[in-house]
Amino acid sequence: MKIAIIGPFPPYRGGIAHFNTLLYDTLAGSHEVSAVNLRRQYPGFLFPGTSQYNDDEPAAPPYDTRLLDPLSPPSWYRTARHLAAEEIELAIYKYWMPFFAPALGSIARHLRRKTAAKTVCIIDNLTPHEHRPGDRALNRYLVRHTDAFICMSDTVKEDLLQLNPDASYKRAPHPPYVNFGQPVGRQEARKALGLGDGPVMLYFGFIRAYKGVHTLLDALPLVRDRLATTAIIAGEFYEDKRPYLEKIDRLELGEQLILADRFIPDEEVNLYFSAADVVVLPYRSATQSGIVSIAQHYEVPCIVTDVGGLPDMVTHGKTGLVVPPDDPRALADAIIDYFAGSYRTSMAERIAIEKDRYGWDSFAEAILQLATTGRAK
């Protein structure tokens, strides 16, 4: 089958580019696959981080077909005509915010009218974490013109069916990220990060209000009263960091907290996850989480909040713990319970079993089944 994957690839940073690359590699093992990269992902004023790019990584083959600019309608139709000329049979694209709906929906609409190609959308979010006027109308436009959908959580599935009860979809869990290298020894990782031998918890990922980092900061003094731990917050601030720094000072978290407030390069990711005993994700809203998928690859249990699709990814008491959102006391109790219960080994063993059932081959097969047979719930 001739397949095209549309969306960010290297040199773009972040989980979407990593996801597309892993999916490309999986499908390319048995199909003719091309990548349609973006000329521009976001205009600068919409991007809150320091850079959208891995500066040392050029857009090299096979990711150098940079056709699509979400802000340029002529590029939408050039992309669609390119796919038609290449006689693409299946176009796949990720969808994570309504900003991309006009471009992706227009490409799908053109392919439906002019070719026999099928379109499959992998939905990260339909309900954005930060709402803007017109989101629902943009979502409706994309959904109307796309043939089928992969939903990686029940929350996304429910949002999709509210827009279109007859949508053709398949529920397929987010595969583990396997592109950050193999685990390293615990002592080696901790030495590289300047850590001691005590309990270590990790928050990883960019920092924004809906990620709930304030809840974690409020929980740390409650943990400190009962257990000596080290918390690492590793990620770039996507909003004003002064309120966070003021809270850290006010709660006197200096000796308990390591703040690595920067984009963590790919080659360092395995150090952070290999050093951690548990990953803590106190999100206030979510659909699914790529960070959980990274943790699963390294067989590190997670403590997550009961929002969106996170409980679908973390089985309470078996692969991690689930707590209410916006509740520092409940989060602190869960952290204490995790370390007191010596869950690390048993949960890691369960994760090792489960992650093999939800790998990239299974995910790719779900897409192909959906594209060729239609409804496959």
C-alpha cells in the first residue's frame, strides 16, 4: 500500500514528531511510505517555548518533503495535489489542536473528491486543554471530511462520537516511545544527574497550568514531613515561571527539588527515566499522555490524576497509582504509599508484560484494518 504520513517530522521537536517518525519506521517495513513534513508548524507568536526545532538536526530524507504550511491555503492544495499525483492510497495525520483543522480537513476533502485514497486521523485531542472560540466548528470541519479515526483513549472516543455518532473509529492505546535509547543503570543515571541513593520522583514534560505542577509543589512539603525524597521537575516552561519559582521559595523546597527548566535533549531522556523510581503527572486535564508512554518503555510506574484517558493508561495498584486532580494531600499520600509499599518491582514487572501487547506493530495494524475494512470499534 502507498501511504503518506502528514505532519511534523524532524527537525521539529516534541512528541508529535517522535510519534510520526516511529509510525513511519513501523509502516515502512512492509509498505511504501512517504513523509509530508511541515514548512511551518506554528507562527512564532503562538509557540510558547524557546524553539520548535532541534537546531542540530536538518530536515533530511525521508522527512525533507516540506510542503504544508497550516497558515497558507495554497499549500494545503499543493499538498493534496502532491498526494494525488503520487497515487497515495492512505493518508494518515495526527490531530492535537483545532488550529490544524482547516489545513488537514481541506486536504482530506480534496482527496475524497479527487481520488480513491482513504484518510485516517489519529486524534490526540478534540477538546483542547485551553479553549478558544470556534474550536468546535473547526473540529466539526475536520471530522466531516476524514474517513476514519484512531482514538487513543475513551475520552477522545466520546468527544468524537458527540460530533459524529456514526464516525468510523478504532480504539487503540498509545504505543510506548522507544526512540530515546535503552535504560542505563540506576547508579550511572543518578551519578550523571548528580543524585543520591534516596527515593526519586520525576515530573517530565513542558510546564503549563493544565499540567498541575502547582499541585505537585504543594504536595512536596506534605511528603517531606514523612519521607525524605528528591523530586525532579524536568521540562521547559510554556508560561510565566515566576509564580512557580515564588512558590518553590515560599515552600522552602530547595533541598527537596531539582528544577531542570529547559528542553531536555533526546539523548538525555533515558538518564531521567532510568534515575527515577516513579513518574508523577498531576495533570488537571488530559486525554492521554506521551510521558506515560515514555515511562512504560523504561518500565517506570506512574502516579497520575483521574482525568481524561490517564486511568486508561495506568491501572491503579498494578502499573501505578491514580489520585484525584487538584488535591495535594491525596497526591502526597499516594507518593508516600508508593514508596512505603515497595511497589517499584512488582509494577515494573506488570508494565513489562503489558507494554509488549500495545507496541507499534499492533498500532499500525489497527490503522490498516480501519482503512481497509471501515468500522472497527
